[in-house]
Amino acid sequence: MSGTIGSLLMAVALFVGSHFFLSSLRIRAPLAAALGENGFRALYSVVALAALTWVIAAYRDAPYVELWPVGMGLLHLPVLLMPFASVLAVAGLTSRNVTMVGGESVAREPAPVSGIATITRHPFLWAVTLWAASHILANGDLAGLVLFGGLGILSVGGMLHIDYRRSQILGADWGPVRLSSSAVPFLAAIQGRHRIDWRGIGWLRLFAGLALYAVLPVVHPWIAGSPIMPMYLLDMIR
């Protein structure tokens, strides 16, 4: 089935499904007890890497099947959304947060919600969500819908899954985190449950995120095999 939408669908299903399966409480707990925490994370990483390798290969070989015409408005959507995604990704990966891997101990600190977590307690997953949604619309094809739709399901479902796991593991310690933060960006601040901690986020993370966004057009052809802008737009610029 190589070079078909079916192959891509199976690869994406394995990648997304393995994340939810291995991280579920009923599966994770016994595996971590048997392998140790580091052993479990190693297994998780190997499975994810193997599935991701299949996803990339299947996507590159998948046929192009147009679902809707992509106009200039949709083509510019990633340009508008990716700066926010880049900042969220950098801040999420460089900030201590109760929802990050191994972040359970943050819930027991005097200020469990700070920095980027005062905007959303799932900054990195929101970065993936914005990236996936903008690329679905800007590609307009079946392979793109399968790939980015699967990653969107993983990121949005991951927020719900992580919140549930943290509530079960942390018990009463999860209450202050849930009440003073939100999964939806800015919702806790809008509702007056917490102020945005701009100082905790810091200018450095903002600049680093924008620097990442500036680098994306350079590395995009190498990563995705195509320039960010279609060739006719590049010809117009030249």
C-alpha cells in the first residue's frame, strides 16, 4: 500500500494511537513499574520515532487529491498564525509547567501557575494545533487533511488526556492549577482567575519564538520538500 492515502492513514493512526495508548493510566503505570521511568520514556520515544518515520515517508509518497481550491487568503493563513505558534512552542518547551513531561511536582510549588501557563497550561500543544489547522486549510488536499488532521486530533485530544491524567495522579493538588489556569488561551485571565505573568514569560522567549518563525522559510524546503510559498508567488517576487 506504499504511495497511497491508505498507507498514510495507517501511519498517522499508529502515531496518534500509540501516544494515547502508551500514556493511558492503565498502560503507563505497569510499564513504568516494569521498565522504570527512564525505561518507559525510552520505549515511548522509540515507538513515536518509528511511527513518525513511517508518517513522513507515507506523506511524501501519498498522491495529491485536491479537496478545495486554495486561494491567496488560505495561503497566507500559516504566515499569520505561525508567529503565535512559534512563540507558544518555544515558551512551552522552555518553561516549567505542571502539564509538561515530569511536571507533576510543579503542582506542589507555592506558585504552580506562572509564565506561559497563565495564558494556557498547554502552550506547546496549542502551537501544534495552530500549525496543523493552518496547514490543513493552506494545503487543501486529502493527504494534508489526513496528516495535519491527525496531528490536530493528537494535540487537542492530548490536552484533554493530560488534564484527566493530572487530575487522577495529583488529586487535590490539581485543584489550584485547574482553577487558576485554563486550557483555552487567555480564558483564565478573561474570567479573572489569574493575571497574565508577562514577566515570567519574558522578552527572551518572545524573541526566540520570532527567531524560530524567521528561520522556518529557510528550513521548510529541507523539512517538507517544498518552499513555503508556491513557485508562482516566488516568481512574482523575483
